[in-house]
Amino acid sequence: MHLAGPSTFWGYLYQAILAFQNIHNNRSCCTIMSSQTLSSTKAISLAGSADILVDYFFYAINSILYQREIYPEAAFKKNMKYELSVLVAADEDLMNYLKTILEQLKVWLMMEVVQKLVLVIKSVKTGEVLESWQFNVKAEKPDLSSSKETKSLAAIQAEIRNVIRQIVATNTILPILDSTCTFELLIYADKNADIPDGWAETGPHFVANSAELKLRSFSTSVHRVENLVSYKLTS
């Protein structure tokens, strides 16, 4: 896959995001997407890797929204994933929004045009970007000459488990968000990506006066995901 330079990145933002800024706690949670069952010995396909990434992004996003208190605690419910107790949104509108984003993300992953997914946290009052959670997606070419065994699903999930734990732990490092915040999800894709209705081009979202915290990465042998968060420094 051709990796375009930063000057050729295009970011796409789902336009319905503003409709999902408010939580209604009396709504029930829709079905949570899950990865297909993968053999512990069979080589992971592009589709299988895309499923793993979509699952990871779903739980990572929910963990961030909970840890950073973008929505109240009552808006989440517990779920087991990666042998961890994780919290996911219990609001149908928010879940449907995430589902729409991640379904399109999977389409672009299958087309091998995704560069990164970015979760931006902004002040509702000022619109200032306070945090930017960046998930860089890189294609990995298999080493056909290697005698190493195929990476198992259990090994991949162990790596993801460590990333989720690290996301939770960042809450003790990152500054407190002392204003009401909202979030946006951006997908950066190659210029040749097919753009569906309801999506629009958007510009970059930078954090002014920021510091960067690099998190662990993980690999499916098809994709590598590198994780980091940029946050606004407080005086």
C-alpha cells in the first residue's frame, strides 16, 4: 500500500456528530460489534485484521470517553473484553454513531486507504481542542521467508489488553478537563478513498501548547496500530 505523506492526507468527519453530544440515560445499549472467531494457527486475513482493529477502536474510544468524563458515569455499562472489565456507552444514539463510524472505517481498512483514526476532545464553550487521541494504522508486509509461527489471536489480544490498561492509566497523568467537553472522530484516508454520503472533508485539529504521551502499539501481522495522545499543558 502506498503511504501518502502528510500533505496528501484527507480527514473525513461524519456530519451527524452534533446530534450525538447529549446522553439519554434511559436508553438501552445496542449490540456491541465483535471480531470474528479466528483460529490460533491460521494466518490472519485482511478482513480478520480489520475486524480486530474495529473492535479495538470501539473499546478504546469508549474507555477514553469514560475516563475523560466526556459523559457521566451513569451513561456507561460494564462489559468483558480482552479479559478486562471495560465500560461501554449505554446510549442508543451514541452507539449508533460509533457503529456508523466504525463500519465505514472497516470499509476503508479493507481498501487499504486508512492512515489514522483521531479522537478529538474539545471545549463546548470555546471549541478549543484540549486532547487529541491518535491511532496510526500502518500496513505490515508478511515476511514469507520467516520460519516464525503465525501470530495467534490470543497474542494479539494480550497486546491490545496492555494498550487498554495503559489508556486507563493515562487518567492519572493527563490534566483534569475542568470544562464541559465534546468529542469528534476523524478518519484520515488517502485521497483516492471513496467518500460516502454524510461524510465531509475537514481540516486538522491541533492541540496548542501541547505535550505528547506515546502509548504501546500492537500488531495483527497485517496492521500495526501506534497509539498516542496529545494534551494541552496547564499553567
